[in-house]
Amino acid sequence: MSYGLVWFKRDFRLADHGALAAAARHGPVLCVAIVEPSLWAQPDAARQHYAFMLESARELHAALRRLGGRLHLMVGEAVAVLDRLHAAAPFAALYSHEETGNGASYARDRAVAAWCRARGVRWHEVPQFGVVRRLADRDRWQAAWEAQVAAPQALLPAGLSFAMLPAALQPADAAAGPTDCVAEGAIVAVRAPEAIVLGLDPFQPPRRQQGGRRAALDALASFLDARSGQYRGGISSPLKAPTACSRLSPYLAWGCLSLRELVQATRARIAELPEGDRRRAGLSAFVSRLYWHCHFIQKLESEPALEFRNLHRGYDGLREAEWNPAHFAALVAGRSGWPLVDACVAMLRETGWINFRMRAMLVSVAAYPLWLHWCEVGLWLARAFLDYEPGIHWSQMQMQSGTTGINTTRVYNPIKQARDHDPQGVFVRRWLPALRRLPDEWLFEPWRMPPSLQARYGVRVGEDIAEPLVDLETATRLAKARVHALRARPEVHAAKAAIVERHGSRKRPEGRRGRGRGDAGPAAIQLDLGF
């Protein structure tokens, strides 16, 4: 019997699943997800990502079971798995959503496309975000985004039918080989590979968000109904942001929610709320950030190399030869010496999430006073962020580091940020127990305390708490001078126009225009989806 193979990648849902709906219109479907060892071996992959994915896959499997189907979570490289499936029971069409992922997933998709051509299999890739493949003109992008999010959601046909996994691929017992089958509770009692077997670090944040559509819908409902009232004004504060922000970012990154259903649900809620309701303003700002979400992913879609090299090649050599491993190790360990920075690292390690302003501050501190190249810092943060989305992540890493050539230099002073956003020191004291006894006047610059006061408060600078790695004012001034001197060179300035033409913003929701100005605006300073 002919069937369509539906490949779930980062789209663990049934609602508004364009690939599944398209396949189901043509006959029985076989639903698979693939644990690809080569992708999980990449330096941007983390155990928390894998655990979140499995939680989402198991919940999707349960939803498919209620419809009479199942999710077959295969283990192996994508081409090898597809080849085995095709050999056991040939299929003429492969369905999936388009993915704009890291370099490894891009290479994988190219290999899959070549395999499909060689086997005569037609691969139907359905857009999932407002990202345009092979975009020729950035001026057309905004209209394409609006058309994508405004289109009717994909509906599954009545009487959805499922194909059976070929008998040759069903393991007889738990001793089946590692390329045969899935996740616990899916098709047989064979466990998915343990994270450590895939080379993933055993650590994951103990208080991270849980995967799956039910948790996504709960977060969406609470945001639309109540929490959005604190969105404007709350998302910059490390204290307020955990509840003021939508907290939907990992569910969008892993496809537990579709972008379209998220935009449509938000706009519908805005229409229901009376004028003057704080939630209206918050939800309108949220829609703007969903637009920026796709704007940044489009950059990686149009220029995949920005994951690995400076977007503006005139900045090559700026930091590469001056890598300081001691500075990097101290930053990752939460021992930079600047309390707000170290508190953010502590929260990130515990929860897998911090808000966008604190993300921007971390990268700014790494790039300017610590003079660290964005690549290694970016890999650390990719693993640390549960909501890691490559397109946004690498665009923002470069923007915050000053290597795009089209953005204003953004440098965040961690002492000023602490005074502005944590004036009573509640956040710092929460995440840095060693500082809890310090009075406010010493909290954000504890290294300035005389030894007598250190003894009084039971704190030893350099031991219980770190001293700053560099003099903040001096190091920042020198870093900015180096970046600005390079930016002022005629050949570097001349190359800016081409980057604006290819990647610069054009038009934003609510009629805000920005052609030719790079990516100006408050939404552009977020990293990943920490909104």
C-alpha cells in the first residue's frame, strides 16, 4: 500500500501541522522522528534540548495514538533511516516542515534532498515560520511574513489513516540494535538512547521548563489571560521577567506551538480586550517580537555562513587572535566578579532561561571588557538556553559583538544594569548566597569593600566572591575604541550598504518603518526567544 512518510523534526504537534495535513490528503501516513547522533554530537547541543525533545515527542505519540496512529522515533542518520524505510516499504513522497537550523542540519537536509532525487522521492517541505527560502528581495519579506501568519491553519482531514511500520524494522525485543527504534512507550519497550550515549553532558538545569504541547498551551493561556499585562515594563527586569515574559520561546523553537496559531491567538485576544487594558499593549508588543523572531531567522536562511564567520568580513581578525581562556572559564563559572553577571549565569545554570536584556548584557560583557570572540561564547550560550534557535542566536551574537557592520554598538555596563533593574539587590542576593549579608551600598561593587568590612560581613573578596577580571571602565573604553576605529575605515564602511540590502529590516508590524537603518529598535536587542 502506498503511503506518505511524514518526518517530524522541530514540530512536535498536530495542530496547524502543514506537512502532516498535506500528506494526509493523499492517503495513509507513516509518522517518524529521527534521533540523529551526528546532530546531537554538535557543540551547540545539550542534554536539556534532548530531554525537552523526548518529552514533546512522547506527548505527540500519545496524541497520535488517540487517532489510531503512532510516532515512530527512529535512531540513526537521516539518510540511512530513510533508506531502510524505503527499502522495506517504498514511499513516493516525503513530507516535512522547512527548517532553518544549524550548519549540521543544513548539511543533513542537502544530503536528504540528494537521496530523494536519487530514489525518485518527492520531498514536500512546508514553511513553518515566516521565513522565505531562496529570498531574492528583502523588500518582499514583510508581506510574505504577514501572508504566512494570516493564512488559515492547516487542518487534518476527517478519517486520517495511518500506515504500519514495516515489519522488518520492528524489533522483536529490547535487545534490538541501536538503529532500529524509538522512545520508551512509542512502538516497543525500547528506550531512546541515553543522553550520555549521544555524547551529551549529563548536566541539565534542574528547574527548566518541561516539553510538550500541554505545557505550551498552559503557558499561552496564562500569558494571554493575565501575564501579558506586565509584559511592557516587565520583560527587562530580571526579577519580573520570569512571569512577565510569555515563556513560550522553547515551545516555538521545538514546534509544540506553530507561529501562525500563536500570532492568530494573540491578535484574537487583542481584539477582545477593551481600550486601555494593559494586556492590549503587552500583546501588541509581543506580536512585534514574533515578527522580529522570523526577521532574524531569515538572516541565517539567506546566509548560513553567519553561524561560523563574521557577517561583515571587514571585522575578520578583530578578536580571533586574542582569545583569553581564563576570562572565558571565569565567565562560564559565574566568577566574572560583577555580581549581576554572575547571578545571571547562576540562574541560567538552574533554569535554562534568562530574559533578553540579561542575555544581551552577558554577550556585551563577553565581547567588550573581556574581549572574547562571539563563536565560543555563542556555543556555550546555545547549550545553556533551552530555547536556542540558531537563526536568532547567531544573528544576535554577532549584533551584540559589533561584527554585523550595520548595527549601533550596544555596550551594557553590568553595574549600571544592576542599579537600574535590581536596585534593591533582590535578584543578585537570590542567586548569589555569598552576597546576601552585604548592605546595598557594597552589593554591586563588593571588591571595593575595605578588609575590615569584609571581615564584618563574613565575605572574602577573591575567595567567597570573585574580583572583576579587568577594570570595567578601562577595558570597555579600549574595546569600543578598537571596534569604532575599524568601523571608520573606508573599505569597512563601504561594505555596509550591501549587508543592509541583503539583511536589513524594512517594515515592522503596526506600520513602523526602518529601511536602511539596520535593525534598530528595542525588539532587536533580544537574544534567542527570551521574550
